[in-house]
Amino acid sequence: MTDGQAMAVMHDVSGPDARRDATRTWLFEAALPLWWEAGADHRHGGFHDRLDRDRRPLAVPKRVRVQARQLFVYAEAGRIGWPGPWRTAVAHGLEYLLTRYRRDDGLYRASVNDAGAPVVDAADLYDQAFVLFGLAAAYVATGRPPAVLDAATRLFERLAAMLAHPIAGYEESVPRTLPLRSNPHMHLLEALLAWIDTGDGAAFVPAARAIVALALERLIDPATGAIGEYYDGDWRFAAGPAGQLREPGHQYEWAYLLDLAGRVLGGDHGAACNRLVAFGERHGVRDGRVLFAVRADGAVLDGSSRLWAQTERLRTMTLRARAGDAAAVQPAHDSQAVLDRFLDCGVPGLWRERMDVDGCWIDEAVPASSLYHIVTGLMPSIDG
């Protein structure tokens, strides 16, 4: 695909069928081939952490979260019909994940070098959540091998044994580090729901219910309906500026996951979801783009925009519009237009990662980790 064709794909769309075709073309003909051919390390194994604008990998450690996210991406590629080597990509990533990152205690280290030696041996909750998520995708994509289910079950057992918080949820790491964070719990809920959706994840149901309860009872500010980022050791909002921080993108992401949890586990979380979205729309969007950070009272702390936040608003508002929420139709359209700008970067299959407060692009390498966000954001358009 040429640069000109990519620009036409991103902009010349009208109606859901044209959007679906444009999305599939960008993924099938540009992004998925590029990130397999240039983004996979065909010499040492696993996936590169990031590429420069010439599609060359940077010499940086390979983070475990990237391996797990790319497992999900290529498993999803197979599900939606990409004719490329998705099976090979999933097997490639799965083997590297299981052989290079698992520590003696059963948790997964943060990063390794090209030789597979540990760079950061620490294991935190965020990374464990993504390992579970990637394993769920690989489990379905590879024909449900018992070894993958066993790996996920053993990881979760170790996570529960080593990181369980005495009140609710989980600690960040061993030894304890503060503040506690909502974000890893969001992705752990995502992973647990993915396993439950496989039909073989009954063991994960109680933990998923517990995270939903934690979010509804402790993480969400009852005064504003927004979820925070940082908490003290007893799940109260952290003191000082950290406790006041709200990321608008996470309001949409939590709204999506709590709605999904209600459908998977039972329960009506509609009121909480509506308040999360309302906070994001009221305080976190300027000129159609989602801002990075605001304060609990809505004052803007960081007016830059990250790609991932645009995809979360897009997914949530597209699904809400499809469910009959007329107020979500224009936000969904606006988010798609903003995402198109991030993807229209002159190199088909790459993207821009950040936009500054004035709407100018920040020149930087392209992180592989964002392809997961792009795929999840575009899935409603593809699945119809």
C-alpha cells in the first residue's frame, strides 16, 4: 500500500460498510504485515518494543507487556480473517513469552534483552494482567491447548498468593510499593473477562466480580462519578496532587469494561458507566480529541493527547451509539476522525503516538504496545 492509498483509505469513507472496508484495508494490507515483518524479531524471538519512522527496530529492552499485547493482536487478526501468517505470529510470541519471562516464583519479569536475559526482573501487577490477557487470546487462537490454560491458572494462583491486598484487589508488587493504582486492576478485569469468555475460565469469575466491586465501591469518586489513578494503602484517594489526577481516557475504558462485566457476570452497572462517560465528555475532550489528564474538579492538568485515549473513546461511544444512545453518535464520529489523523502519518501501518497541547505532533519512535489499543478501538467497526 502506498502513502497516497493509505491517505485515501483513512479519509474517503462514508457509512458503516465503507468504514469497515477502510479499517480492514489499513489493518490487513498495512499494519499487520508491517508489524510482523519488521516488528517481530525473527532472529532472537519475540517482538520488538518500537520502530522508528523507517520501520527499523530500536535497540531497547523487550517489555513483557508488548509480547502479551502482540499475542492478542495477531490472535484477533486470525479471528477477523487476516489471510497473513497469524498462526505463526501467535506461536512465535507465545513461545518467547513462556520461555523468557517467567520467573522461578511463577510471576513474569518486566523486560529482557535480545539474548533473553533479564533487564528488569521485577514483576508488577500491570504486567501480570497483560500476560493473562495475552494467554487468553493465544489459548483460543491455538486450539485451546491445556498447557496454555495451565500457564494462566498457575500465574493467577501465584498472583493471588503473592499480591492479594488485605482489603480488596491486589498490591502493585512484592515488596509493597505505594501508591496503589486503578489501571492494573482495569487490565486485570479485562484479562479475567477474556478468560471467562473462552468458556474455560470459571475459576476466574470470583476475582472478576471482586474487581468490579472494588471499582464501584472504592475506586470511583462518588462525588463526580470519575475513577482516579492513585490510592493509598487502604484504597483511599492518595494525598496531594496524585489523588486528584483523573485520566479521561480511562473513564471510557472503565465504562466499556464495567458494561462488559455486567453482560458477562450479570448486574447492571449502567449508572456508573454513564457517570464515567459524562465526566470524560464534560472535562476531558477538546476539539474532538481526548486530553491526557485533568483534575478531579475538571481543571486541565495536561492538555496533550495520546493515541490510546482516542481509541478508548471511539470504542465506548461506537458501542453506545449502536445500542441506541443518540448522544454518543457525534462523539463516535469525532473520535474516528481524530484517530484517522493519528494513523495518517505518511507511513502505512505506523502512527503518531502523541499530540501536544497546541495540536502539534510530537516526533518520536512508534511503540508496538499501541497496536493493541488501535485494534480494540477499531473492532466495533470491523465486527459490525
